[in-house]
Amino acid sequence: MFKEAIYHRPKDNYAYVCANGTLHIRIRTKKNDIVEVKLVHGDPYDWSEKQWMTTTAVMKKSGSDQLFDYWFVSIIPPFKRLRYGFILNDGSESICFTEKGYYPEPPLDDTAYYFCFPFINNVDIFRAPAWVRNTVWYQIFLDRFANGNKDKDPEDVLPWGSTDPTPTNFFGGDIEGVIQNITYLKELGISGIYFTPIFKAYSNHKYDTIDYMEIDPQFGTKETFKKLIEVCHKNGIKVMLDAVFNHCGFNFPFFQDILKNGDNSRFKDWFHTHEFPLVTKPKPNYDTFAFTPFMPKLNTENPEVKEYLLKVARYWVKEFNIDGWRLDVANEVDHAFWREFRKEVKAIKPELYILGEIWHDSMPWLRGDQFDAVMNYPFTTNILNLFAKQTITVKEFVENMTTVLHMYPKNINDVAFNLVGSHDTPRILTECGEDIERLKQVYTLLLTFSGTPCIYYGDEIGMTGEQDPGCRKCMEWDITKHNRELFEHVQKLIQVRGENPLLANDGELSFIDPEYHDTCLAYLKSDGLKTNIVILNTGNQKVSYTLPFQLGGKTFKNLWSNKEIAFSGDELTFKLDSYGFTILEF
């Protein structure tokens, strides 16, 4: 038994409580080393004749990655508290693993040996807004979506789509353009819009804020924005804004005051300045986003800065009834600020969605006191590597995704912001080598997997584009240039997802052993009563796929065709085209 690979901690992704009061417990062991794990557990105060009273529960293997197996069990502690350990069996030896180490048998003379979940306090349970798990997002880069009011155009605006995007050109997209195209989004099935920044700024991307309290004039007015919110809510669409609180723009008035007055500026402590006067070359002598001198980093530990930014956060929620904040470069802002941020905005609107832009393991931000979710870039990477770049096998994909899924508790995975493209990445069709069939598979997985999916504007009609700024082309509104086959594929997937709650985060997700088939990726989502199965042929040849379990007495339905499947015997085999798929229910 490889004891050095065994790992558990009574916190975070290894021990957590779901909204219904159920305690989920996980443990990690070396891959293919342990054949059975049992949880030995009991109430710490339940004793009889100087012996602690315990019971055992068999744990289920919930997945395997390249190095480890993961085991899972759910428990409802009758008195909301628990002491527990693990009985591990490798086929030749059985030991008990506790917080104090390993023992031949579970020690019952003292509960101090064991891991402790002291008490299930309701306030400590991670709860994201319930509506998020059923939302399909659509990201809009506002200057490039639609020009609805030419009177608001910047002076140097270019004709719509007349040339390739650059870091400095403008095309006049605005809020009116979104309002005029709400019917398009409704037709697609969108239920949430994520806007890149809309506040007054110098650039076309607006991540260099000048005034956090004003809509950029090229986009419209506050009145227009209120109208947008009303129209979206009337059509069942949530609205999430992008907040850049890590840094501001070079032309932010308080930073300009420092450039003018140097050490005498009353705002010098609003930023991380090193010396005066401030210089931008060869490198700025003040902290910035990356080494970009035009994006000076705000000092969120300064009480004045903190209160200013919290005022901004409160204002757009209270006055405009937005539904979410997406937080740019969230990992570079101090945790104390985000804790206060959450309290302030949730006090106004408890069901507000707080989404952090973090590209790495984000557990420290997802303990219920800061964010509801992060942008799930590890998910993105694995999808791109399997379907678009074709650099990994199905087995490697399943192992990688198993790692991702076990990085966080299930209730966090249910609201993870899953994306396959954005304003920061090449267009997904470009990543797929402009192969529509492979892109259709990407969307099939995106819209049937756990998490809340997001579509980058124009990807649903087959727009292409390389890395920024190539991925920021103007939306194509000439319907003759739309790939309607792709649009209708995405549209139908959204419909199927909406009609089948298991595809929208109800139940448990598990992969069918990837070694069962060379090219087919298959996973199940089950709530104990119903099960959905998604099978994708990732190869360029037709294949047969036989479901690897006994089917006696089961009735199958094809959710894509909405027809029941007739079969006899105990096996069910499907013919899948190259890059084909099927979505089933039984």
C-alpha cells in the first residue's frame, strides 16, 4: 500500500457541505492501489461503556486521473457534527487512516485520533445563486457586437466590419445595438449576457477605466443602459458587468493628479508608487497590470480606495439592478477586499453572481466568503486539446478533467463558468482548423457538461479569428454569411439542456472508463432515478459503441431526436459517424 499517496483534509474540496445539509467526503489514493475504501464515522459525543460508537459507509470511486484514484461518500450527520477516518484495503492489507496516522484497526478509545468536521453551520455552507446553474451565457465585446446609434460613434469610427480589428480602432458597437438584437439572442436560447467593460475609458476594450461611475459615451447613456436591463429582464436574460478593480487607466483623474503633483498628491497612496516623479520608461516605477504603464495598479488596502471601489460596486447593483459582477485580474487583489466586496453587494442583492477571472487553482477564493465561481480555464484547455488541437487522447482528457472536477466541491463545479473562447483567446472555429464537425462536438460537450456555459459572440455562426485582436472582429449580421447548420446545432443543444435538468447540473457526473473505447468519450449524469449518457466519437472514422452495462428492463430515449429507442436483449450498440455524438436518457 502506497501510504505516501493517500491524502485528505477536512476542508475545501475534500470535506464540504451541500445546501441540503449533506456532508460530502473525499479521499485520494494512489491509482490502482486500493480496491476498497470505507468511511468509519460517528458523533464525537456518542459513547457506550467507554467506547466510541461508530458505523461504516462504503465509499465509491468517483474518478481517476494520471496519478490518483478519488473516492467519495455522502453522509447526513444526525447532530450536524462528525469525527471520521478511512479503512483502506489494497487486497492484501487493511489499515485505518486517521488525522493522527495509520492504525491496524480503528482506535475507539479516543475520538481525537480522527478527522473532525466540528459542526455544520448554515452560514458556512457555500451557496451560489440558484439561477446560475440553468443559465447559458453570451459574452459581448460591446464595440464589436452591433451599432444601434451612429450619433454615439467615436470621431474616428470605421464602417462596420470594413477592416480587420486592431488594438486601437473603433467600429461603433453600442448598447442600442444590443437592445435591437435581443430577439436574436432569444432565438438562440441565451439567458445571460456577460459584457466586457462598459465604463468610460480610452481604449476600445475599456479595461483602462477613466470613470467607474459613467457609461462610456460611445456606448450610450445610463438611461439607455437602464432600458437594456429592463428589456433583458423582460426576456428572461440576466446581465453581468465586468469590473476592473485591480487597476485603472492611465487617464484616471486620481492617477493624473499624481503625475502632476508627485509626492504632494493626496492620491499618492491610492497606488503602489516606488519613487517620484513617476516614469513609464524603460519600465514604470509604480506597480501595474503586467508591465503595462497605462494600467496602474490600485492599492485596494487603502481605506479610501476600498470605499471608492465598493461604492462603485454598490451603485451599479442598486441603481441598475445588474445580476452579476465579473472581476478582472481577481487573483491580484487582496482577499480582504473581496470579502468586503461580497458582503456589500450581497446585502443589496443576495442572488447576485460574483465571478472571478482566475486561470489557476482557485480554492482560496471559493470558500463562500468571496466568489461564487471562477472562469474555468482548465476546462477550456482540456476541450481545446482534445477536440480542436487533437494533442491528447480520450484517456488523457478524462484524466485531466477528473483532476479539474476534484479540485473543487460539487456545488462549486455546478456554477463554474465554462467557456471555449473569449476576447482573450483565438476563435474556437479557428482553433478547430475551421472544421465545423469538430466545433459541433465542442459545443455538444460544453452544453451537456456540469457548470454554466458561455458562448463568445459570433462563435455560434462560425466566425473566425486569431489571438487578440483577431478574435475581436465585428459581429456578422449578414445572415447569408452565417453558418446556419452550426447556429441550429447550438440552438438545439441549448433547448435540450433546458428541457433536461440532468444536463444542467442536477445529479452526479461520471466518465465511462476511457479505455473501453479508443476514440469515444462517454460520460453519465445521474440523480439515482434518471441517467443521461453523452457519447462523442472524437475520431474521423465511423465507429460502433456498445453501452458497457446490463440494460435489462431499461427504456432508452434519444434526447436529440426525442424518440424512444427500440432494442432487444441486454446490449445496445450505436453507430456513430466521424465526429458524431448521441445524447441518451434511461
